[in-house]
Amino acid sequence: MQFRRQSQEQDGVNLTPLIDVVFLLLIFFMVSTTFTKESHLKLNLPEAAGPQAEVPPSTIEILINADGSYSVDGQALINKKLVTLKSALSEVSAGEYNRPLIITADATAEHQSVVRAMDAAGQLGFVHLSITTRQPDEQ
């Protein structure tokens, strides 16, 4: 038996190992990366002991009473629902969601009422949000 050696010519570079490595890297980065959708409201909370800040004339104010009812720029809302609050904010702002928004809540109001007001502002796209406080009494 005679074995003949066949000539092997390299026609090109074998890309199979390179593609395998790229796929392994892709899988590694996909598994090790966490995808989270973060949506935070940026709050500009004035210090309680600091001087009073001047309120620009184009601000929108949400008043929250002790029972959790809302008033937007002096107009009382008919109920405490998020949809009603969002529609009132849209109407008052006339689509200008870059205007400053001030939330003034009674000290005995439920936390849920304040969170609902922040949620409505965040869903509409308000970014300049502040909460009013009062000066502490000297004791």
C-alpha cells in the first residue's frame, strides 16, 4: 500500500473558533449584566431650618388636606383618584411639564396621598419637584 500525501493548501482563515469565542463572550455578558429600569423622582427638599425659598410665579402647587383630598392651584378636586389628579395637573400645566411643582401636605395627611401626588407628577414628566416644610418651633 502506498500512501500518497495530498497537498493541503489553506484557502483562508478558519473562523469557527473565533465565532465560538465571540458567542461565549456574548453569553457571558448577557448572563452577568442586570437590566433594570430605574425611574426616580428627583426631589428638591428644602431644609426645615433654612431660610424660605422664593417661589417663582409659574409654579404649580398641589395642596393635600388632612383627609387626603387634593387641590391643584386652589381648585379642589372631586375625588382622590390618581387619574383625576393627573388630568388636573395636565390641565393646569398646559403640557409644560418642566415647570416647578410644589407639594404642600398637611402634617397629619396619609403618606399614600403624598406618594400618589409624586407618582402623578412623575408619570406626567415633572422633574422640578419640591415639598414644603415649616420652620421648627424654638423650644
